[in-house]
Amino acid sequence: MCAKKYATPPTDESVIVGAAGGLANVFVYVKTGLPAGATYPAPATPVEIDQDGCRYHPHVLGIMVGQTLAIKNADGILHNIRRRP
């Protein structure tokens, strides 16, 4: 069902490097340098992920503890969505 949405199979997005050498779909973890005891409130705006063509869009996203996650399904078939911690 999902393959019908693509004229050609989707590309592998394991590693995407731009023309200038930048990486797509990555996170940067700041281990040190933040003020001691600093806290940051979760945004009120929900984060959205959509299953379209059997792929997640956006491919990578970040969410804070306490922030709402909206999961959509544009495929029209049932999917099992899993998370990775």
C-alpha cells in the first residue's frame, strides 16, 4: 500500500551529507557549558510526526519532557509506531 505513493523506492536516509559537508537529521548534545541548575520549560506547541508513504515526516525530531506529541497517519492504513529512547 505504501509503495504505491512512490514512483521509485525512497532513498536511504541513514546519512545525508549536504554539498557544504553539513549533516541532516542529527542532534547535537551539549554536555557541558550550561548554567548549573538551569531549567527550560517545554514548549506549548505540539510536535507533529506524520506517517506518509510508510515513512516518518519529519525524519528526525526532538521533543522535550512534558511537550505534546501529535502522531498523524496520512497513509490510510494501520501502522505500529515505535519510539527509540
